Amino acid sequence: MGLMPEFFEDMSWSNFQRLVIYHQKKEANSWDRTRVVMSYILNTQVEKKHQKKPKEILPLWTDKLAQILKASEFKKVKVPTKEEKEEMLKRVGK
């Protein structure tokens, strides 16, 4: 990752994890471009029934992540009404 020792020592654990995830995603994007080029080359040389999508040629961990995010459909946070806010504040004692 090219970290200098001084920079690494000053980092918190969460910042280090973010940096690792960033570099992994960057590498996955690079491989994604590579597999797209591979599919272009393959698909121009074979018949239509034997053509493959880039995900079929070289599966990546980001493919599974995208499927999980699509399937889960994160629930939207319900914004409380004015009455609900007042009721919560009464419970807390303010």
C-alpha cells in the first residue's frame, strides 16, 4: 500500500481498515476492466451461443457484494413526526 512508517503509526485502526478496503476495491475495479476486455476478445471469436459475460469469465468478490446490496434493499429510516418527537423527549425527561 506504500505507507510510510510515520503515517502508519499515526493511523487509527478504523482508518487503516478504510484504507485497506479502498485499495481492495481499487484492485477489483482494475480486474473488472481486465475481464471486460477478456470478454470482448472472447465474444468476437466465438459463436453467439458460446459467448460469456465478464462475470462468467472471471468472478470477483465485488459481484457477490453487489448482489447482496441489491437483494437486501436497505430499509429507509422512518422520520418521526412532531408528535413522536415530543413523546420521545417526554420519555427521556427533557
